[in-house]
Amino acid sequence: MNADVLVVGAGFAGLYAQHKLRELGLSVRGYEAGADVGGTWYWNRYPGARCDVESIDYSYSFSDELQKEWDWSERYATQPEILRYLNHVADRFDLRRDISFGTRVTSAVYDDDAQHWEVRADNGDVVTATYCVFATGSLSASRIPDIPGLSEFTGRWFHTARWPHEGVEFTGRRVGIIGTGSSGIQATPLIAEQAAHLYVFQRSANYSIPAGNHPHTDETRAAYKATYEQRRRASRESGGGSPHEAHPRRTLEVSEEERNAAYERRWELGGVLFSKTFPDQMATEEANAPARAFWERKIRALVTEPAVADLLVPTDPAIGTKRICTDSDYYPTFNRDDVTLVDIRSAPIEEITPTGLRTTGGEYELDDIVFATGFDAMTGALLGMDIRGRGGWSLRDAWAAGPRTYLGLMTAGFPNIFIVTGPGSPSVLANMVLAAEHHIDWIADCLVHLARTGNATIEADAQAQDAWVRRSNELAENTLFPKANSWYLGANVPGKPGVFMPFIGGFGTYRTICADVVAKGYEGFVLTPLAERRRTPA
Ligand code: FAD
Ligand code: NAP
């Protein structure tokens, strides 16, 4: 099988890649491990799953008709609604026809002589492609921690990112949930409503902000649709891909009263942008501390039992350095008699037993275990494939000390492989739908440029890549982010190199950098013409 472009993944990024690249007249072949489109929203069907960037922003902008015709029912749509939307997009633009579903790409090997990739899938397919677009997701390789005894557990167990399609009924059951990141925090209140008893096994407390979710009305829908263009423009120019305006002054330049009023306004609005109330909030501990103190006062007011509140307040000194969470009724859930918060920081899990779970502090009888234990983020899906570039150089070796990319788009030694929202790009620090659209548009323009200029390959120059990695690291070091043990740094995966992976310079700034690179003739990339032996058939 031959294709101009092979696209792996059929989430937000892969679907748009199908549409955009096909529009260029290229032959596009797609592979998706899931049985249908949706990516994140296909896999993460746990109760409470919803986006935390407003749906009017966390949706495609490439088609004005699409954004005008689709009506979001809530400020933060649920997983089923987002999946319905992605199915609608797939139908509307006929995006399924070139995708093989339920099929995992296992390897991609570059043929230096032929200047193409040979890609293999787990159904035996072998595809020869000039270009590969890896839209494999930054949060798609789910992780179950290596806790002894799981195979002996006689109850049911689930991972939030591999949730059964038919749903799970917890009524009357003793449930244990391990993990208190965004997924665990969203699932906990809803599982608590059903379960006979819910045990929340918490290793690290997280900062979560009530989402402030609400239904849209015809009026609110009409209002945002009337200003969509401005909203999208502001999002593209912003630091995080949504139209947020921080307070015009720095944290300590305003009085305590004004500062608290600003936090209160953001608190009332709800959601993750609380961590950007002031422009310098994530830059220094002095600027972060008042926001953290405000947060702590709010949370302590929501939790009846002071000892439980103590446990729910993170030990991380800064708020927002780990991915901040949003919730609906997470903290009040711990006021229920049928919910127990178990501190596995001071008394770690020893093993899963046939009938539950044992920590160094006690034994818990459980019917069900829910793993809300996250992902091998940003690199897990890419390194899950055996990717070999020039001279058989493996991506796993190239990234052994942490991912290295130029602009997050390409890696030196791997010509014609494009990564979407990967490490070295704003990725998980931005609204990922707009970030994916930006990457795919950049890639499409690049392929047009290669064709127009008679070039067959493009790859990152090693020195430009080094400079980009240095610049990204320096930017991160000037913030509080590297101080936290977060998945941004791979800290959740034993043995993973501790490198801050996303580009933290801001989405708008990053877009400008990418445009400048193009304006300067793809500065930092090496373009090569079609090899002589391919141009002149023997
Ligand atoms: P994905 O949606 O992850 O799709 C990648 C696809 O590639 C997957 O379906 C996977 O099966 C497939 N794949 C991977 N490897 C292979 C392979 N080797 N062969 C074949 N197929 C493969 N981001 C935000 O900006 N805002 C939010 O509110 C938000 N909420 C989130 C909520 C949850 C529960 C989670 C887990 C993430 C959330 N994210 C959010 C991040 C989210 O991952 C992105 O917003 C976005 O959905 C990513 O789209 P994608 O197409 O890049 O990747
Ligand atoms: P996560 O943030 O990585 O949280 C995983 C949780 O599991 C953490 O509490 C972690 O504790 C715990 N854990 C991991 N291994 C453990 C072990 N061996 N023993 C005990 N506890 C363990 O994963 P996530 O909650 O799935 O979220 C990942 C990302 O997906 C989010 O940060 C966000 O970007 C995205 N997401 C977004 C939303 C949304 O609201 N829109 C919802 C879900 C996910 P430690 O912290 O101690 O490691």
C-alpha cells in the first residue's frame, strides 16, 4: 500500500489532518487503535469526564459553518457530547473513509535510498509513505502502576482512560479509586453517589478549582457565536489558547484587598484560569503564595473535618505547577459518611489482595478498583512505536535522555516525520484543539512548499534543535513549573528522564516563532531534493 501521507491517530488532531491534507490533493492513509474516531474522547468515558477549556473554545475553528452550526449545551461539555461532536465532524467531512480503525501502528522505518517510510501495523498492513504525521496524542498512553497482586484481584477493575463503553454500575459496591489528578477528581463525586462506600487513595493532593459549569442558553449561544471571530483571534494570540485576560498589574503591585477581589472574581468564574489571575502568578513564589493562600481558605471552608482538609491541601508549595484540576463538588464529597480519604503518602499501598487492597496502614475490602493513575504523557504513544530514522537510528535512543525536537514539530535524523502537539511545543499547556489545528496547518503549508520547490525531504537541523531545546529549558527554568513532581516532567513514570517537556513560552508567541521560521525559508530545517536515483528511473 502506498500513500503520500500516513496519519496515525483519529482524535482532534488526526481528524483535522485527514481533512486538511486530503484537501491538498494528497493521498492520505490513517490508522487508529480505537474502534472509532474521538481519541481522548473515545477512550476516557469515566463518570464526570468533561473538558476544562470552555467548549466554545475547545472545538475546531477551521470551518466557520461548523462552529456556527454546532450548539454546545454546557460551558464545559461532557465526554459523550464531545464525542458526538467529533462524530459529527467525521460524518460532515467524510473523514472515516481512509482510516483503518482498531489497528495499531507498531513501527515506522525510514528507507534512506527510497526516501520514504515503511510503516507496519498490528493487522499485518505495510504502508509506504513519503510523510508521516503522528497525531498519537500527548495523553493517550494510559498507565496502570506496577502494584503487586492485581492479577489475583477477584473484583472488577478499570482505568479511567480505558472505560467500558457500556458504562459501569457501582450501586451497592465498595469501590476504591487510586489517583487524585484531574480524572480522579472528576470521577470521585459521581462514583460516590452510587457506591456503598468509596475509598479515595490519595498519594498527592492536587489543587482543584470548582469548574463553575453551567448550561448554555439560546442567548449565551447567540452571544458567543456573534463574536466567534474575535474570540478565536484572541485565543490564537493568547498564552494558553483561550481568550483570557490576566489582571493588568503584577500580583504584588496591587493592594491585598484588590488582590483578593481579583482572586474572588476568578473563583466565581471558575476553572483552570484561576492560576493565571495575575500575569506573574506562575513566575515566582512570592506572586504565587497569595493565590495559594486564597485557594486554601476556600477549600477549608468546603470541608467539614479539619483533619481531612489538612490531607486535601497539597504539600506542593505553589498552586498550578502541576496541571491544575477543575471539579464539580469534589471537596464536599469528603463530607459524606460513605466516602473515606486514605492517605497513601504516609501509608503506601503494599499490594492488591484477592479481595481488596492493603496499605502499610490497613486492609480495605473492595469490590471494584478504579485506576485514575494517568498517562505516560507526551512521549508514551510515540515511543510505543519502533520508529527508526536515518541509518536505523531509533527514536527511543534519540530521546533516551528526554525528548528533543525542533519547534516540537520534527526531530533531527527523522526526515518527513511530523509530530502534532508533541514535546517542545505548547501542547498540553494550551487549548489543544487550536494547538493541533495550528500544527496541521503548518505541516500542510510545509508540504505545499516542498512540492513547489522540488524538495523531497525536510528534517530538523541538529543545531537548531539543540538551540530550541536550550531555549525551552531556559524558559521553563524561569518559572515555578519544574519545581513540582508533575507529569510535565515525566515524574509519574519510574525511570523517565526528568525533562520539562512542553514549550512554556506561550501559544501566541510560539505561533509567531513558527511563522518567522517559515518566512526565513524554513530556518533551522534542512530541505533536500528528490534523490537523483529516484528522479531518473534506471
Ligand atoms: P488523542 O485524542 O489522544 O488521539 C490520539 C489517538 O491516537 C488515540 O485515539 C490513540 O488511540 C491513537 N494512537 C496512539 N498511538 C497509536 C498507534 N501506535 N497506532 C494507532 N493509533 C494510535 N485538552 C484541552 O486542551 N482541554 C481540555 O479540556 C482537555 N480535557 C481533557 C480531558 C481528559 C480526560 C484527557 C485525558 C485529556 C484532556 N485534554 C484536554 C487533552 C486531550 O488529550 C487533547 O485536548 C486532545 O483531545 C488531544 O487530541 P489528539 O488528537 O492530539 O490526541
Ligand atoms: P494524573 O494527573 O497523572 O493523575 C494521576 C494520579 O494517580 C495522581 O494522583 C498520582 O499520584 C496517582 N498515582 C499514579 N501512580 C500511582 C501509584 N503507583 N500509587 C498511587 N497513586 C498513583 O492523571 P489524570 O488525572 O488522568 O490526568 C492527566 C491529565 O489529563 C490532566 O493533567 C489533564 O491534562 C488531562 N485531563 C483533563 C481533564 C479535564 O478536566 N478536562 C480531566 C482528566 C484529565 P501522584 O500525583 O502522587 O503521582
